[in-house]
Amino acid sequence: AYNTLLRIAEIARIRVKDISRTDGGRMLIHIGRTKTLVSTAGVEKALSLGVTKLVERWISVSGVADDPNNYLFCRVRKNGVAAPSATSQLSTRALEGIFEATHRLIYGAKDDSGQRYLAWSGHSARVGAARDMARAGVSIPEIMQAGG
């Protein structure tokens, strides 16, 4: 989400066949539609080399590559075995739960003090990426374009 500025629902729709490679080895994700995309050609989102390696590892251990129509991200059974599917994508709530659990592992328990921005939300990665881009001097129109 951070690397691509994609919304959780857009991440859930990624299929194995949507992945290609750049000459430099980075993954390109073809996104056919987004909440605001008006082009019928879709858009390509390049992953960093670090994120590419993480996604490669997921593909290797999950078995999703067995069918190009499989969704890239699938549920994992209680026994730790992935359950690839070409017919059932993860819900946005399930993905939010994964991100929230990861946030808790890194930053600790959710803060219930009522202060904003201390807990994970579905847009946290997009907001964080946009803020980092702004701090790096990227213009508002460029950030808006990157975020789709």
C-alpha cells in the first residue's frame, strides 16, 4: 500500500497475472481500475526492489503462482498453509486486520486516548506515503497523480 499508494480494495484485486518485471528486476503491478481511474488502459505501479523481494517470497511460500488467475493475496489457514484462490479475494476488512496486526507488532497496542493518527486505518499507508513524498519535495499535483 505504501509503495504503490493503492487503496486496500485495489490491493485485494491484484492477481498473479497482473505482475510483470522491469529490466532492472523490479515488479510492475498492472491495476485495471481504481476508485478514480478514468483510463481504460489501467495503470502500472512499480514496486521497490525491497518490496519486490518480499512479494517474491510470498509468491514462493504461498503457492499463488500455480494459477495466473489467483489473487496475489489469499487467506492463510490456522495451520499456516496459504489457500490460493482464483474466485475469492480477501475482503478489505481482512486486509485491514492484517495491516492493523502488523502495526500492533511494530508499535504496540492501539492507543485509545482519542488522539488522532496513533492507530492504523485503511488509509494509513497511503497517507504516510503522501506525507513522505511531500517532505521530499514532490508537488501536490504529482502526489495526487501517484495516488490515483
